[in-house]
Amino acid sequence: MIIEPRMRGFICLTAHPEGCAQSIKNQIEYVKSKGEINGPKRVLVVGASTGFGLASRITAAFGSGASTIGVFFEKEPAPGKTATPGWYNSAAFEQEAQKAGLYAKSINGDAFSDEIKQKTIDMIKSDLGQVDLIIYSLASPVRLHPKTGVLHRSALKPIGQTFSDKTVDFHTGVVSQVSIEPAVQEDIDNTVVVMGGEDWTMWIEAMKNAGVLADGATTVAYSYIGPEVTEAVYRKGTIGRAKDHLEATAFEISDVLKDLGGKAYVSVNKALVTQASSAIPVIPLYISLLYKTMKEKGLHEGCIEQMQRLFADRLYNGGEVSLDDKGRIRIDDWEMRADVQDTVKSLWSKADTDTLKEIGDLAGYKHDFLNLFGFGFDGVDYLADTDEMVNIPSIL
Ligand code: NAD
Ligand code: NA
């Protein structure tokens, strides 16, 4: 079929397999161009099919020659209906890994469930024995709690007071005022259950009990801080409470890993266009101003540049892992640089529908958004008849 982008709200309903494959190739080329990383050899990535998790998997495999198991929740294709992009990404990743002689297998299902954890542990046992690194990179709006059977829904709301500020519809470029009512306690609790650290702990404890964690095993989850303009709706909002919980959980997991000589980290990453971040009000406007500023200063990075730097300069630099005063890895260091933030802040006050075309990188935002779904890549013939029924080799 001829596959075109079909937009609905914050998502695109279609994905292009050849474009997703091109995206994987580009990311692999980038990692290889930066040279070898003396990193982990057996890696589990939970949330491995898109965004930061996918970039982590590519970095581990093509930077340090790691065997990887990827867990994700994606929709497979049906005749005339494309898969979700993470499905095509994973299919292409496995193919490239195979070509390079690297072990790569995937598990598609709900990572919050006991069943998928057990399936993953069984796969590690039979294929790899143990793992050295576990990347935890889930972004989900819901979690079915495996012990209570309750379906929790996260919220993106401010806490304590109504939030009002500018936001942009990145499809149309229209800047408007948005108002979000404050969360009730239940919203906060649910968001912490979905995006906090409980499930991360469940993964590590289950793996430890099963004996599949290697001596010195490391685990890393991802967080975000961001600027003042997004604080009310992000870091001081419901999602921020979940990130506080996730960050606190790293210390608890480090205790669990102590007798193995292992450690849990949280890495604070840069704001980037992903499926998860596009759905958060205000963030797209901030990102479009941030991209403009960071590109002008030669500081712009995407997920793969961020993850390559996380592995090479922080986790596997041959020495100490540098941490901030709260014990976190900071690869949002360039985003948070005073000169970058000062510029973004002054642009923010000027941003409206007319000025944004000039002062913001809306084109860059849209381009990255299309790229998430495999569209807009050089070297892909989008007019060609394309087979949507692509298999993930290890899943079939
Ligand atoms: P993403 O949407 O690109 O990736 C989410 C991944 O989770 C996908 O692989 C998806 O398949 C998987 N997933 C979702 N629900 C699942 C489930 N129930 N079972 C199994 N897999 C499931 O998101 P992302 O932006 O890469 O986010 C990853 C982490 O990075 C999150 O913790 C996010 O808060 C954090 N982060 C994101 C940004 C940003 O700007 N995008 C910045 C800093 C930190
Ligand atoms: Na991810």
C-alpha cells in the first residue's frame, strides 16, 4: 500500500515501515561514528521500541556490541492497516542487529504485568543467563496494577491552583491560552502509580529473585526537570510527583542491588519530541523555542545523541559517574545552561501565532514529529508500494 501520514490530534494513525527502518539506520550510523563504548554486554530495555528506550538499545548494541532484549507494547500490522511505529522500529532493529551478528530478541506485551516479567526472565535465563544493564524507559498513560487488578490512569495537571499560560497547536502553529484545572488527590495518586517507581522496583526484585542480575548490575530510569515556564504543569504537577517518586525509588533499588555490587540511577534527559511529550500541554511550545535556541548555539541533540552521551560520558566513561546534589545523572545539562534558558525565557514572552514562525522552530518540531512515525526521511520513496505486513523476526 501507499502509506501517508494520517494525523489525529496528538498522534499519527499510520506509520511507514521503510521510514522507521531508515530512522534505525541513521541512529546506528550515528552511534558507530562516535566510536566504541566500553559498556554493557547483556542488556534489557523495558520500553525499547521508541524514544529514549530505543536509542538506549541502539547505543548498547552498536556502541558496545551488547546482546539486547527489548520489551514494549506495540500494535502489529493487519492487512491494509499499518503497525505502530515501535513495531516497525523493532523489526528494523532486529534485522540490523542480525546483520551485525548481535543477539536481539523482543517481547511485545504489557510490561506492568507479572506475565511479561516472567516471560522476560525466562528469555534471559535461557538465552543470556544474566543481564548487566536494565534500562527502564516506559511512558504510558495507564497501568493495570498486577496485584490489585485496578486500572490506573495518569493525569497531566497542575497541583494546588489552576494553570494558565500559552500553548501551541504544532500542526497549525496557532498559539493560544490554555487553562488547566488543578488535580484532585486521586489524580496525583494515580499518576504516581502509573509513572512512579513501583513497577521499576517490581522488575528489579523479580529479576533478582530469579538470579538473572549479574554482579555489578546497573539499572537506569529516565526523568525530566525543565524550566520555570513548564514547572506548574510538569515538575510541580502530577507528572512531577511521579518523577519525584521515580527518583526516590532509585535509592531503594540501589539498596536491593547492594549485595550484587550494583546500582540504580536516574538520568535527567533533555526535552525532546516523542509520542509521550507531544501530548503534554505547553511542552511543544517550549520545545519549539528550545530547539531554535539550541540549534543556533550548536547544542541541539535528539534521543540518540543524548543516549550516546549518557553511555559514553556518564555511565561507561571508565571512571566515576558524575551526579548532581540529588544523586541524579544530568544529560539535560546543555538544555539547562543559563544562556540557553535566558534566551528561551525571553522568546517565551514574545511568542504568539505571528512571531512563532520566526522565533520558534515549529518546522523542526513538525519534522521530528513526522519522523517518529517514519515519515520525512531522505532516501525513502514514499510514493512506492510498501508492504505494511512487516514481522519482527523474534516475534514473527
Ligand atoms: P516513548 O513514548 O517514545 O516510549 C515509550 C516506550 O514505552 C515505548 O517503547 C512503548 O512501547 C513502551 N510502553 C508504553 N506502555 C507500555 C506497557 N504497558 N508495556 C510495555 N511497554 C510499554 O517515550 P519517551 O519520551 O522515550 O519516554 C521514556 C522515558 O523518558 C519516560 O520516563 C519519560 O518521562 C522520560 N523522558 C522523556 C523526555 C521527553 O522530552 N520526551 C524527557 C526526559 C525524560
Ligand atoms: Na522509550
